[in-house]
Amino acid sequence: MLLAFSERAKGQKFSKNASDQEMLEIVMSRYEKEIRHPIQNFIGGKLAEALLIQGNAGAGPNSTSK
């Protein structure tokens, strides 16, 4: 999900071993851009997907919440 979002946001392919940090920076950049108009971008933009990715990144393998 993170890789696919990053590729769509940047319009380029990433290698399978691209760092999560690099891709999360792309997600955060897109989030910061779209949060300026939250209603419009929640409906027609990538804001909802970016929020889901951030939620999944926070609930990674070392997370205690399930």
C-alpha cells in the first residue's frame, strides 16, 4: 500500500527495496498539501489513503495495540 501510494504520488517507479522512511516522507508531504483543503481532498483526493497509510505505519510490527 505504501509503495503503490508513493508511486502514484510521485509518478515514478520505486525499487522493491526502497526505504520506508523515503516513502513515508512522500506520504507526509502529500498529507500536508491536502490537509489545507480537507473536505475537498477527503472526497476527491488522496487524503483518506494517506491517513490510512499513516495509521498502518503507526501500528507496525512493534506496536502493542491490535
